Amino acid sequence: MIRYFAPLAVFAVIVVIFAFGLHQAPRKDLVPSPLIGKPAPSFTLPSLANPATPVSNAALRGHWYLLNVWGTWCISCRIESPELLAIARTGVVPLIGLDWKDSRSAAIRYLKQRGNPYQQIAFDPGGLEAIHWGVYGAPETFMVNPQGIIVYKYIGPITPGAWARDFLPRLQAGQAVSGS
Amino acid sequence: MSRRAPLGALVLTVLTLLAAPFAQAIAPTRLPTPALEARYERLIHNFRCMQCQDESLANSPVSLAADMRRQIRQMLLAGDTDQQIRHFFVARYGYFILFKPPFVLKTAWLWLAPFALLAIGAVSALWFIRGRAAAVTGDDEDEILDDGLSGPRKHT
């Protein structure tokens, strides 16, 4: 009896493995960052609005902030932009922009048209700083705590659902702890 | 037969067109010594392009790959070792960026799974062959019936 069912059982195991593999395959675009739990790379970059004014994340020590990597060439960033504006309006956490591989004039025009959700924007046209953050696409958003540790990374456009599910609980938990 | 010739030509055309971007994908390198050039060439073939994922930095035409190649050139010029360059990228992008992942606890299953599967296959094959051999040589009727082999049972 076992002899007849053994091939079937093996086949079933293979089907399960393949189904698992195929199901996981689309998530291949979400590569987990090894920087979670590590200190955020410190940067000092020219600001988008004024090249003479540097933007540095050292000044953000002691505060929670989100570093949002974007560019005017990035279609998903346009989809994300209304949600970023909504987040900025809540005032829960400051948004710091990293304008990645972009043209200064195009970026300034883009923000004038759509509104600017960012408290500060660092300008990285050459993409050198982005490599330090392990950026491989846009938009990507890093959550950094007051100790300067990256606690979370979100890949892709932030949706209202993602904000409520992935961002707010972490921020509230963290702020409750650091506030006490 | 007559339909195959145009198809072949079409395939060749498509392949030629597909190859075009790769000609310009490899950035002009300006490293001072042939030794550095050789290390650069080897390094860019060992890192994955994070955007296209199944291509190396050497073959990828996307601009992030160009940025990473520039980073590697700068580190080579600054005197970094291959090991330091590997550490730099692994620290930022994880082991996923290496085409050949190292043998660590997290990747152990990746390296050991083929051997485990081979062992399972070998044990099953042995089990099967021994069962069959016992059935063929065995003259004990009960044993044959217990085996449940279809061949000998037909004769009984």
C-alpha cells in the first residue's frame, strides 16, 4: 500500500514547496535591510532649496524622523505624495527628504506643484549617500529613533493602510517609551 | 521549412537588439594599473544589481549599478581590499548582494539542502533497490507478499 502512495506523497511535498516558492517569488523585490537596528549613516548634504545650506541628520539626534528617498523621475513617489502630505499635516513625525539622482530645478518645480511634505530636503544627485543607506529604489522610507538607530524600513509608496499598520504603532510605542 | 528561415532571422535580430544596451553598460574604467582593473572586473561580476536582481553589476545598464561601480572604483583607488569592499556592500545591502552567499548560520540551509536532498534520494533508492532484490531472489512466499511487489505477486 505504502508503495503506491509514496510517489503521491513525494509529489505532494514537491507541490507544496513549489507553491510556497511561487507565492514568495513576488516579494523578491522587498530585500530586508541589514541596517535595521544599526545607527543611521550620518550625512551632511546640500539642501535642495539652497546649495549653500547643508542638511545634516546629526542635528536630528534626540528626535524621531522619517527619511524618505524620492525623485521627480519616480512614478511611485507621485502616488505616495498625497499620503506624505497627509502625514506632514498630522505633525506626528518630521519627514526628511533625500532627493535621489534628481535635477534641482525639476525637484523644486515638482514640490511647488504638489506641495512640500518635507521639513528638510537633502540633495543627492550623484546617489552616493543613497548607497550608504542601502537604497535600491524609490520611494524608500527609513524610521530613525532619537538615539539615531534605524528601527524600520518601508519599501514602496506609503499607503494610508501602511501608515496605520506599519508606521504609527512603532512611532507611538517608541514615543511612549522615550517620553516616560 | 520555408517558415524557419524568417523566424531564425527574427530571432537573430531580436538577440542583436537585446545585446545593444550591454555594450554601453560596462562603464569606461579609468583605473591606473592593470592589477586594479583586474580586481575591479572580478568585483563587479560578483555583486548583484539590486534593481534587476538577476544581473551582476558588470552587466546591468541601470544607473544604480553605475553608482555602485563608481563606488567600487573609488574604494579601489583609496586602497581598500576586496574584503573591505565586500563588507561595505554587505553591511548596506545584506548578503543578497553577493552572487555567492557566504556559509553562515543564516545561509546554512542554502548550502546544506542539496546534500540533504541527495541523502534522502540515496536512502530512498537504496530502500527501493533492496526491496526489489529481496523480492527477486527471495523464495519465501510470505516475504514476497509482505513486500507487495506487483511482479512476483502476479505469478502467485
